Amino acid sequence: MKTLTRKIFKLVLFLLATSVSSISLASGSTSEIKDPIAHGEQAHKTHCYKCHTDEVYTRENRFVKSIDALSKQVARCKEGNDIPWFDEDADAVVQFLNKKYYRF
Ligand code: HEC
């Protein structure tokens, strides 16, 4: 009887250990964005064409003049519009816009 209890105890420990490690593995892979430019392009396409087109990024008198200003403006446009992004998503959009239009 005693050995059976011990076996069950060991089994429970084993199951706990494996489920904890698989949870941490899974969360590790979802929070990491593998290709920020592609991710940013997709996120931008989904949420950013309600008010302006890509022309605001290329017009003569565009007002964003640095990577810092770009990231502030993306945050501003995002916040005014209840866009459900994490910081990683907004960063990815900044990288995408910088690569495609601004090139700071
Ligand atoms: C509710 C409307 C609205 C939405 C949605 C919106 N924007 Fe804007 N955005 C504006 C306005 C207004 C301006 C300023 C345009 C102007 O001054 O002519 C602007 C300007 C910008 C600029 C600066 C362009 C320049 O002159 O260099 C960037 C960058 C920008 N938006 C990014 C985004 C991104 C990224 C998204 C998606 C998260 C987004 N916007 C969604 C309203 C919006």
C-alpha cells in the first residue's frame, strides 16, 4: 500500500513538472514575434486605414522626422482608436513603417 501511494505521488509530481514546462514553452513562443516587419505590415493593414492612407507617410510636409517621433505618433494614433495592440505590436508597426517609408 505504501509503495502504491509513493508511486502515485511520483506520478503526480511528474505530471506537474511536465505540464509546467510545456506551459512556459508555449507562452515563450507566442510572446515572441518572429518577423516584426511582416507582423507590423499585417497589423497596420488591419487597423490603420480607417482615417488615412499610406500617403500621410510620404507626403511633402510629413511631420514625423525621427524614429522617436514615429513611435510616438504610432502610439498616439493607436490610443485614440482603441486598437488592441501590445507594445510588441506597436513596435512591429513602427519597424514596418520605418523600413517601408521613413528610413531613419
Ligand atoms: C481616427 C483616425 C486615425 C486612425 C485610425 C489612425 N490615424 Fe494616423 N493619423 C491621423 C491623423 C488625423 C493624422 C495627422 C494627419 C495630418 O496632420 O495631416 C495622422 C498621422 C499619422 C502619422 C504621421 C504622418 C506624418 O506626417 O509623418 C503616422 C505615422 C500615423 N498617423 C500612423 C498611424 C498608424 C500606425 C495607425 C494605426 C495604428 C494610424 N495612424 C491610425 C488619424 C488616424
